[in-house]
Amino acid sequence: MPNPFTFGKKSGHLSGFMIKFRRIVNKMNDKLLNEIKSIGKISDEDIELFFSFLEESFIVKGDHFLNEGQVSHYVAYITSGLTMHYEVHDGIEIPRGFSTENQWLGALKNFGNSEPADSAIKALEDTWLLRISATNLQKAFQLQPKLIALKDYYTELSFIRNMQHASNLAMFNAKQRYYKFIQERPGLINRVPQYYIAAYLGIKPQSLSRLRNER
């Protein structure tokens, strides 16, 4: 199957940003390809069809993929970077979760409908994405219904993760939640600001600092 994200030489000058972005896209395409193949009996032709609808996108650190109150038009695959899905309560950002390389992000609850999102997603690092709109996703499903298996798989995965986090908050004490987090997401400890990790785990920042010092 030809690589739909392999870029040939073009006339004119490519900025350093675009050169870096395209190098990342070409590298990450194989990982996304293998992940999709593992989900179901999806042919190379079906995957090429799906890939044809993906768009390159970039979010500067601190900018938003989705703002609260906006309509959620896109989901995206992260090729490089880090994002946070969060809600605001009493002026405080409370994370729902963090997404990194080789993961999808989006507000699935509101994706593809006209309801404004009750949460937001912002970049904690400069983030490179391959995104697809709700309109184009529906076109892909109409052209190849087997691709609906992708939506079902990722929706179920997101639901399981949210339920597991809610269960952790309810069942474990602060120390147990922290150690479970660093066991499951060790790469985030030095990438996510500590006050966000504390808020995600339902721990006071001072308590998190104490737990970190105990290790």
C-alpha cells in the first residue's frame, strides 16, 4: 500500500517546522497503520481510504484543540506532543486525562453533534496531529462500513479508561493513586506540571510533593 503521507520534493522553500512535521508524520504513519490493522479485518485499501481523510494539524503549547462551549468537529491522532482534556470548576482546571504520542484525542461525548462541549482540550507541549472531521469520518463510514469498527473500538477504550480513573479515585487513597499513576504512565511525571497531576489524582499539591519526596 502506498504511504499517503510520503511527501515528495516540491519547488520553493519548506520552513523548518514543515520539514520536521512531515518527517514525524512519515515516521508515525507505520505505527498508526499497525494499530488499525490490529483492531479488525480491515484491508490495506480500507486503511488507505481512511488515511486519505486525515489532515495535518499543529497546536502550539498552551493553545486549544477544543475550547469549552465549542462544537467538537474533530478527533485527532497525536504524532508528537502532549495534550490535556479538562473541565473547569470554580475557576480551577481539573484534568480528565492526558494524551501523548500514538494516542487519539477528542471530546467523544460531543463529537459530531451540535451540542457545545462541556470540557476543553489544550496542548501542554507543541503538538503535531493527524485529524479527521466528523463530516469526513461519516464519508469514510459510508464508503467502507467496516471502518465503523475503529469508532467502536476507540469509543469503548475511552469509556473503559474513564471508568477506571473514576474507580481509582473512589477506591484508592492518595498514595495508592499516585503510585498507580506512575506505574501506568511513568512518562508523564516529568512532562505534566505537578499541579495538574495533583488535580487529576484528587490530591493536594503539598501532598503530592510529599509523596514524590518519599520515593
